Amino acid sequence: MNQHTITLAQATDLPRLFDVWHRAVVATHDFLSPVDIDFLSPFVRIELERVVREQLLHVLRDTSDEVYAFLCVEKHKIEMLFVHPEQRGNGAGRHLVTFAIASLGAMAVDVNEHNGLGHGFYLHLGFIEESRSELDPFGKPFPILHLELAKKG
């Protein structure tokens, strides 16, 4: 069982980070075609490099020190959360989101409308839908749901 110890990503993790992203997207974003994923790949590589350099990317590692999940929070918003498909269901995502809320002040997240598992995951963790965008940030017809952490009390 993984202990889910959170550390900052290092530049040497970049190939593995991209691999985790790619495998997670293929496994969970069945509404994206291989062409869509190929379109996103260079942007993801650039963004991963930036958030690692700026020490914004938190990771979980297995016993052999390989990254299996990662999280990025900027301006109180979860911008990235990906878990390797072989590690899904072991609490990694929940652990990272709990950390994001408690330690990084995360209060919002966007999720693809067609990513039912991701949407349900965030709802289960206390987020509620605040608004919806018809297009993704690249102007493609993949609607985005904008979620915010429900106010307590």
C-alpha cells in the first residue's frame, strides 16, 4: 500500500509526469480522439516544465520513487490532477485534493463535462458546479464545468 507522501516534482520527473498525464487521459477522457491528445501534448509538456520550474507541482511516488500521481494548484484553483491508471482507486486523488484544499488553499477546479468520473469525483469531495463554458480553453467543443468548493456552514 502506498503511503501517499507528497513531495515537489523535480525536472528529472518530466518524462514520467508526461507519461502519467498521457496514460491518465487515454484511460479517463474517452471523448478525446488520438488527434485531440496529440494536439494537447506539446502544450502539456510546456506547462509541466513551467509548473515544475516554479515549484507548483506536487507528486506522489511509489516505493521505487516513480511518480504515479500529480497535482498543481495556482491562484486557489486545481489546474492539474492526474493519477496513473494502475493507481486509480487507491486514494491518491482524494489525498492530493485534500492536500490542495487544506495546505494550498484550493477552492476551485475545472473539469471536462464529458469526464463523468472526474466530475463525480469532485462532487463527492465537496465541490459544486458554479458555471459552464461551451468551449475548452483552445476553443474546441469540449464543454468545461467550473466547480467551486461548497461553503461550509
